[in-house]
Amino acid sequence: MAKELQTFPDPEVTKSIWLARKGLVGWWLNLTSAPRPADMSSLAARERVRRAEFTSFAILGIFGFLFLIISNSLSDPSTLQSASLTVVALILCAVANRMNKVRFASVFLVCFIVVVIAYSIVTARGGLRLVWFTTYDLFCIPIFFSALIIHRNVAPLVALVCITFVLLDYALAPHALLNGSGAHNFDELLYEINQPFFNWWALINRNVAVIAFSGFLGWLAAYSFEKALIWAEQAQYESKVAQAIAAYKETTTEEFARFLNELIEAFVEQANGRVKLLETRPAGDPFYHAVFLLNERLRSFERLQQQRYSWISESPLMHETRKFSFLLTLIVKGKVPIKALDSFQSDIPLLQEMALTITSLLSLTKKIS
């Protein structure tokens, strides 16, 4: 499950959804479960913590179950042996779980419970009796545990193993013969099988059905839990992506507005005959290439404008115009006679005509005066 989706929410928020290890429950978890890592932001880390703490609770629950069957242990040697072995195994599981060997502890716990239940049934004193049929149902406990602390697909496999054992034990184990209280070598199993409308399968089918159903229900519960967890992670991931996209859009809008204002100012300056370059942007900026190209165009415009002024100032028209203006200035100052306009020569026809026109106007003015 942890490989299906990896997300990284806020570690502080992640810690807040876990129960604090306080009181007797916290003491037990600190004693038998691995410490919670400082960074629980990944789904894999949180799932590992969940399995470790669930294994601790499973160990505690089995201890409680053993306490409840003390009377059974005192009356039956096989139950006493199984209970004693279970205590030792639970201590080993708790140590392994505390050392962060979560997978080993969970697998060992499930396998050992299956083995110890089977052992107590096989070594039952006197043979198989109806009272042991309720012990078959105890296989539901490791089946549920396997789905929740190992993997959901393990539950049907454990259920199949348990059903196989139940059928083989029921078919091959010798029947207990009861004596006393008026009974002599009484086979209670055979008595039940020989009842009308009853048979060999009818006596054991309920136990098989309960074990099979527990395998399916354990798989379904683990599957539903994993899917709900993945969907929750996916929703949180999509929420963070949406927030990131909204923040990016807001930032991009602000950047675009600033870029547009700079562009308008640059065009206004260009219309007034001046050049104002746009503010340069870093390489990662979305408007980096646009600003670079626009600044190059503005620099080209500035160079063309300077060349235009140079061409105008150095053109033949300007040269001849300056020469004509200088001659008029000398005439006004009286340094040369007006007749100098008659000798003015220019390659520009318009200036030549203007010189002749001015000469004619001055001559006409003298005649009138």
C-alpha cells in the first residue's frame, strides 16, 4: 500500500492525528513498540508506525485472553503447555517489535498463534471431543491479525491453512471415548453424526464457514482501510497541488501586470523619442525571453534613431543650407554686398531659386524706395 502513493504533508499536522503516548496505554506502547520517528510526513513511515503499535495492542490482547483461560490451563495439560509457550512467544514478539523489527514480529506472532492453537488441539488428552470444536474458531484471531499487521492478501492464505488443518484433524484424529456418569466408551462425535438428517460434514461445516468468513472479512476490512487511507492521502495531495497552482497563478498574474506596466512605459517613452529598457529578469522568470527580445528591439530602435540624426546632419541638403544661411548672415552684417547672392552656386535647385528670389526682392525694394 505504501508504494501506491507517497505524499508529504506538514509533519506537525501529521503528528497531531496520532494519540499521544500517555498513561498506561502510552507506557505499554513505549515498552513494546518502536519509537515514532521525528519525520512522519511520508505514508510509508506512518503505516510502519501503525503496524508496530497495532502489533503491541495485539500482544496485549492475547495476554488478556491467556489470563481469561487460566482455569482451562489448570484443567488441561495441553492448554497449559500452549499458554506457557504463548507467553514466551509474546515476550519475543514484544522485544522484536520494540527493536523496530515490525515485519518479523507480526509474521512470527501470526504463525505462532496458528501453531499453538493447532498444537493444543492435536495434543488434547483422550482425543477429539465436541468441546474442542470451539477451539477451531480461535483460528479467526490470527486470520484477522494477519490482514491488519502483515498484508490483506495473507488473510485468505492463513484461512486456507487453518481450514485444511481443521478438516484433516477432524477426519484423522481419534475420537475421545467418555466414561463415567452412566457412560461407557461413549463416542459423542459418532453419536452426533448418526443423528437423523445429520452427517460427517454437517458437524464441522459451521467451523469451516466461520474460518472462511473470517478470512474474507479480514481481507475486506484491510482492503477498505487501505483504500480509505490512500483516498485520504490523495485528497490531501490534490488539495496541496490546488493550493500550489492557485499561488502560482496569483504570482504569475502579479508578474504579468508588472511586465505590462513596464511595457506600456517603454512604448510611451519610445513615442516621445526616448528609449527606456525593461527591467531585466532572472533566467527562470517566465518573462525572461520576452524581456530580452523587447530590450534588443529597443536598443535597435535607439541605434537607428542615432543613425537617423547622423544622416540628417551629414546630408548634402544640410551642408548647402548651412552655406546659404552663412552667406545671408554676412550680407545682413554688411560684410559682403547683396550682389554676392548672384554668384551663389548650389547643387540644390531649391536653394539656388531662393537666392535668386531674394536678390529680386531686394532689387524691387530699392526701386520702390
